[in-house]
Amino acid sequence: MSATDPQPPIDRLLAIMRQLRNPDGGCEWDLAQDFSTIAPYTIEEAYEVSDAIAGGDPAAICDELGDLLLQVVFHSQIAADGGLFGFDDVANAISDKIERRHPHIFGDGQTDDVRQQWEQIKAAERAADGPTGALAGVASSLPALLRAQKLQGRAARVGFDWPDADGPRDKIAEELVEVGDAATDADRHEEIGDLLFAVVNYARHLGVDAESALRDGNAKFARRFAAMEDRAGGSLAGLSLQAQEDHWLAVKASERR
């Protein structure tokens, strides 16, 4: 903090948010928001942090982390306005959780297997919170590929898993046949879901993070498509499929070089 601004930075941010949500002179838009309307922005900001990290620009990472922190402060102020909890409660809750999950650092729980200890503590927390099934606590709002991976990993912990990668690979072939045999839109919807789930399972057995792999695949396609457009003078519209394929192959060949 500076001599001209004696407030700690987090206190300044909290004060700004309190004023934005103040019925007397606050911002009309901020006052109209609730948890559900802000949630999409929270998810979006988390992805923008990830994009900034991938870009490797420290200034962008700092900027996007600030946007994400604002989301935490916004949710906390909404809760405080409703008499539910405040920012200090959020900070204390995560501090308590981190200390509880690291007894080998903050307590007397010495162990040779830190990961196993972590999982045991998390399992005990889930049991105390309610549902105790192996899949309890895997958020339904996660991106679909990521959630599939987590569900499969949880199931594998209790032994419900293929012994090797051959099983999920064969399952992909089986699901492809079922997609082809599907007779209705609803059936095709279901079978495509099963196929994607099988692909994620195969990736997991190969040690590949499906969410990250698809993200990189998306980026590669976007990069190559933009290069195709450049080769075609700015647009592929009006070109024959063969001409577009020729551009695609040329772009791939240039990347290999």
C-alpha cells in the first residue's frame, strides 16, 4: 500500500464492491445481480485466466486473475447483502480447508503417502457433507469432457475400470456401430454421448487429459483454418471442396516443414 492509499488492496476492492451494491447511489446493474446471473461470468473469467496462462504473458495473467478475484468478491457481497456470509467467511473457510487437508504441514499428521492422505481427508469431508457415493461431489456444471474424466477416475478408485487400454478402445468400436445403427435423433443423441464417454475413457487409460487434448485440437484447427483463409485470399467461400482440401493439405505440409 502507498502513503496516499493506506488501504490494503483487498480492503479497497471490497469497499468498491460494497458501494456498487449500495442501494443508495450504487450501480443499477450490479444491484440487479444474484448468484445465478453472475455464475456464467465466473466460469468465463476462469477460462480467461487459463487462456492468459497459455499465452505466457504475466501482465495478462495478472489482469485476468483480478477479474476472477472480482467474481469471488461479487458473490461474497451478494451473500453479505442477504445475511448469508461475507468475504471473510469465504477466506476463513478455504484457509481451514487447506490446513485440514495438509496435516503433514500444519499439524502432526506425518505420512509417507501425501496423495492418499489427501484423498482420505476429502472422502471424510464428502461423507460429512451428505451423499457418500463414489461419484458424490463431481460437479454437474463441469465441462462435459472434464466431468466424464472425473467420473471415470472416481469409479476406477473402487475397482470399476478396464484393466488396460484395450477395453475402452474396443468399446469405441462398439459404440461407433451403435451410432450407425441408431434409428432416431434421440437414439443418435444417446449413442454419440456413449461414444464420447468411451473416447474419454480411452484417453484416460493412455494418460491423456481429454479436456486439454480437445482444447489443443480446437486451437490447431482454428490456426490451420485461418492459414487456409490466408492462402485463399481471405475467404474459402465459393471454393470447391477439392480446392479447400488442397489448401488444408498445403497448410499441414507447411507446419511439418
